[in-house]
Amino acid sequence: MTEMTTYQQPAAALDTQMQFAKAVTASGGSILPKAYQGNPGNALIAINLGSSMGLAPAESLYRIDVIQGTPTASAELVASNVRKAGHKLRVKVDEQAQSVTAEIIRADDPDYTYTVTRDMKWAKDMGLAGKDNYRKQPMTMLQWRAITAVARLAASEALYGVGYTSDEIREMPSPQQAQAVTADQFIPAQTQGQDELKAAIDETGEAPSEQQRKKMFAALRDIGLTERDDILEYVSNLTGRTVESSNDLTRAEVSTIIDSLEGDTPNA
């Protein structure tokens, strides 16, 4: 596995770092991104996050942005971090079909390929197709979305908690509207076939317990998986089959998912 090279920030006490952050955010502020102008706290967080990614302090303030209180990065930086970690990232663009597929082959699991596809049908389903960026540069937006989605799915440890672009954060519900991922959000409207599958799992005693389900959803949030599509892709890859609802999962599969999530969670 390729060793990641990181910028070595000189050892300094927190108060010294804060003094630097105060100095750069107070010096006119006009050349800094808006999130840092007059906000040394945001700057300090970005500098430390950037340091872990191998960025110098000034570069951190331009390559990491803060949107709605959340650090974000460009898709280019996300891709760079994935490759620095030694993983292979490939992007396939089909302009005729208006579709982009991003693939990651992990350095520690070269026999498996994580795949995420984003197309205009997906954008329409997500209510994004009518937005200005998607009308003017659809392939660029789909490429960014495919890259960040597959990176969160396959290499979350390489993102240092900064796995979303500023566009993605802006398109999410406001903090007042946002809710934690729950079983209800993960379960689509039931079809007859899904009802029968759930009944069969319940009858054989293979259904996961409520405690298991809650633990799984909490662990999903811990690694940044909050969108239903990303969650379904993640659990489908782990189980080796297409999962359309949490009701499809057996007790053993949920246990496997939890084990994998806890391994992916920072400081777990």
C-alpha cells in the first residue's frame, strides 16, 4: 500500500495556532473564502484537517470550505486523498447516455471493485436535474457526485471526515429540516414481494433485533452515510446481493454490516 505523505505542521500549542488563525482571518479577510473571514475557529479546524491531508495551512483555507457548519472539499481533493491512500480510482464517462461511473479498487482488497453510477435519471429522481449547475454542466456535476459517493462508500478512512462537496451540502436539508437516518427512511414503500420476504425472514427467526438495527443506522451515520442510495449501495456491496430495503437483511447480514462499519469508523 502506498504511504500517504503528509504536511508536517510544526509542533505548537493550541493558543499559538489560534493566534495564527486570528491573524489571517482578521487581516482584511477579502482574499479568504467567506466562511473564514472573521472566523478563526473555522480557520483553525480547516488548517488542522488540511494538515492531516498533507496540505499546508494556506492551501487548507482554499481547498477546504465550511458550508452550514460542515467542512467540505472539492471532488478533486477527495479523489486525490483516495489515490494518496493507495487505492485505485477510475472514472468512466458516457456523454451520450449522460452517465458517469466511478470505481474504486482498495489497496487492501484488490479483488473487489466498488462501483457507483450517477446519471441524469438519478439527478431527476433526486430533484437536482433542474438546478442551474446540472443544466449548464451536467457531466461535470455527475462526475463529482459519482467520485464522492464511491469514495464515501469504499474509502471513508481516506477522507478525514471531509467527504462531501459544497454543492452536496447546500443541496441537503437545512439543520432545522434535517433528521437522523432511521429505519423508516431506509425502507421504501412496501411491495407485496418485500412484505413476503420480510414475513419469511421473521418466521425463520433470522430477522435482526431492533437493537441491532439501531446500532447499524448509528454506525452508518458515523462514517458519513446519510443518503438512502449510498446506504443501499454500501450494504449491497457487503452482502454480495442487491438490497432494496432494510427489511431484506437477515440478522447475520446486519451483524456483518455492523462489524464492517465499526472497522471503518474513525477511532473505533
